[in-house]
Amino acid sequence: MAEPPELPEIDLDVADVKRIALTTDPQGETMISFEMASGQVMNLMFSPEIFAKLEAMMAKANEAQAQVSPIQ
């Protein structure tokens, strides 16, 4: 089977984080809604597993940032 073509990355300027919707259902999705600089709203939907992975990556990034720029 042929490899799928590589898709280009998309850079969007986020103007605001509108909301984070967390569901209480363990099988449910998490939605993060962003407003773009153009005014368009983009909703990102995460499965519980992928959202947990995102949370872990953000925690590591926050820890690394704290090492570089500690609060004084």
C-alpha cells in the first residue's frame, strides 16, 4: 500500500481561547474552542486518551518553562 501524501502544516493565529468543555462521561470527548484572529471559531475534539496525552505534554512543557523562567 502506498504511503499517504504528506500534508502541509497549517499555522493559525489564535486570538482567544473561547472555552474548554470537559465532559463527565469517561467515554466522552473534550472540546477546546479557539477564536482565530479572523473571527472564525475552531473546535478541537479530543478523545479521553488523546486529551490525557496533551495534558502530559503541556505539564512537561510548563515544567521546562519554569526551569528557564522561574517566578521571582
